[in-house]
Amino acid sequence: MVVALAIGGCGDSSAPAPVSVADVVRCDIATEPCQRGIYTSVAETLEADGFIMPNIRTISVDQHAQEVRNGLDLNDLTGEDPQSRGLRLMGFLPPATDSLAEAQAEYFITQVAAYYSRGSRSITVIDRDYEPGSAQLILAHEFIHAIQDNQFNLNTVTSGANTEDAVIGARSVIEGDAMYSSFAWFYGVTGGAPTEAEWEAELMERTARLRERVADPTIALIDTASSFPYSFGFEYVTNLSLAGGLPARSAAFGSPPATTAEVLAGQAPPGVLLDIPGPTHPAPLDGNILQIENRFGAWYVYGFLLRQGMSDEEAWETAERWLGDELAIYQGGDEVVAVWRVRFDDVERAVALSDQVNASEVDAVRSAVTFGDDAFVFAAETSETLLAWADQPLDQMTASIVSKAAKARGGAVSVGTCLLPHDPALFGPHAFRRAH
């Protein structure tokens, strides 16, 4: 049975008193006094008094899985849609993945600890038998999302994000802040706040773990993008907050990063981003129709190159020189073709990407060419189709005859809502012992 815990306003005199600050990191998060104690102290940390605490429910792992599956359209699971096929061709989904919808659902079912729903302004916790400390941290994380929504309106924060890259950028502020603020709260109430050096060491470990995962071709590249805000977004917001406090936090929500490149670098990339209102890709073969376009960003460039066999150092340096991209997926008859145009701030990086694709031993029908500072990666379902597309003249790009305003933008591909992966992983044992 779903345990729904209806919570009234913080000023409700009939509600039980919240637990003391000394007890908030050890109390039972299924009880109302514990919830009120955590919410009150988190709100004080963020100077967010006066908001109503959201409703909370706790569900089992099986109930969570069933709810996710109940929300799926069976037609989306066939994997025959152009987007799923195109993402598989480009390696953003492993070949064994049936569909994009399946990959998204699997991540949500297996990886999520709790989530905040913007529509209902409520929190759901999945009962995974959390360790002491982790359970309270999970609830604090979701409370922070509710506070963010009250303070900044999360729908407004993400309103301009209409590509995968832009969604990850905005989520990096939302999830990065929930990560930083929940840890800062936890160690603040226990009197064991990490030093700047400990923050740096922890963040380095988290980002290094994700860099290891992105190199694993058995893991969906979109799954690593789903996790990106909890490591690199965490790092981004931590650096802002340690330097500028709550005013810097507010500024980040007012103007979130538009790209993963900005999150990785801590600042907007130099140069003008690729944003061509007219021609974007080579003229499509007769009978091929553009199905979707999306910008995937520097993180996908980095992961893609690692999986093509490029060294970590060179892949990272190449991704740092990213100035935009567009992945277009076409369908002609029974076949699907994906064309990925990636722009860099110098021709050498475009050549490096192109050469790596053409030298790769990955078992895929792909080829790449360069055109100025741009690299074009073609991926098809047959070699014949690939050769026909790769032979198209790049100086006669007419694919984007459709006006920029009418483009079929792809939006988010990675899993993105206000949620927390199931392993919040408190700082190392030394910090946890010190906090207790």
C-alpha cells in the first residue's frame, strides 16, 4: 500500500512538533515530527521561511517500478521509432537497447531514490532500506527541490531549455544545488562541515567515477547524461556557492547554464555557438524526411570519442573546444540515417573527431568528414546508404529548409525531473564519523 503522508503548513498548530535539530539526522523520515524537523532546518539554511512543506509519500521498490511501467506507452517500447534507431546508430544507446523509452524507464526504476513532482508539488520516496544519514539526506534533497520551486519557479528555470544539452545545463543548477545544499545542511546541523579541500576531494572523486562510466559502452550514454547534474552540476554549484553564498545561488537560478560546456568549464564557452537558422546538414537523399533535430553538447562529444577509442586526455581536450552541434535523424522508407554536425573553435579538433571515427574499430556503420571547423558524423543502417549520404556535397546544405522556429527540436533525452539517484553517498567515512 502506498503510504501517503499529508502534511499541512508549517504554522499548523495541530501538527506534532518537529524533532530538535540534534535529532534530525537520526530520526525516522516516515514520521511527521522528523519530516517537519528536517524541513524546518533546511528552510532556515536556505533562508526560505514561510513556505508550506510539501506532501510526502513513501512507496516500495515494486510499487515504484509498477507506476513507471503503467505510465509507458507500449508503442514507444518497440524501438522502431526513428529517434531510438538514430540514437542507437550514433551509439548514444547501446545496440541491445530496444528503445529510448525503455532506457529512460529502466534508469528511473533502478536508479532513483526519491523525486519531487512539480505538478502536484509533492515528494515521493522509494523505500530502498537506506542507511542512517542517507535517508535524511534524501528527504532534505527533495525538500530543497520544493523550496527551489517556491523561490524560483522551476518551470521558469527550465522554460528556455529545448535541447538535450540545454536541459542538462538547467538541471545542473537544479540538481547541483540540491546536492550541495543538502550536504551543506547535513554537515551544518552535525557540526562537521567539510573544508574547501574536502569539498574539492569529494567532487573530484564523483566526477572521476562518472568519467569512468561514460567510457563503458555497455552503459547508455544518455544514462551518464542523466547522472551528469549530480556530479558536474554538483561541482558547478558548489564552486559558485562557496565563492558567493546564497546570492550566487539565486543568480544561477536566474540564468542557468545553456550548455554542458558551461558546466564543465565553469563559464560560458568562448566564441559563437553553432545556431544556424538556415542550412544545417547536407541535402538529404530523395525521399528522406527530417524527423528530429537536437543539440547534445560537449558531454556527449567527450563520451562518444572515448567509445571510439580516443584517449581520455584527448577526448576531454576536444570536448573543451566544442562550439555547438546538431544531430539530425532522417527516415527514408524503411531506413533511418543519423547525421551529427559538431563545430569546434579550430579545424584541428574537427579533424581529430573525424579521424577517430574513421579509424575506430567499433562495429557500426559510421563515417565522418570535415568541413571547415565542423565535423560531420554519418551513421546508417546499411553501408550502401551510408556511402550515399557521405557523398552528399557539404557546400550545398539544404536540409533545414524548415524555418528555425518550426524545427522539430528533440528536447530532453536523458532522464530529467527533480529526483535523486538511489545512492546519495555521504562524504567519506572520516567525515561521517566526525559528524556523529
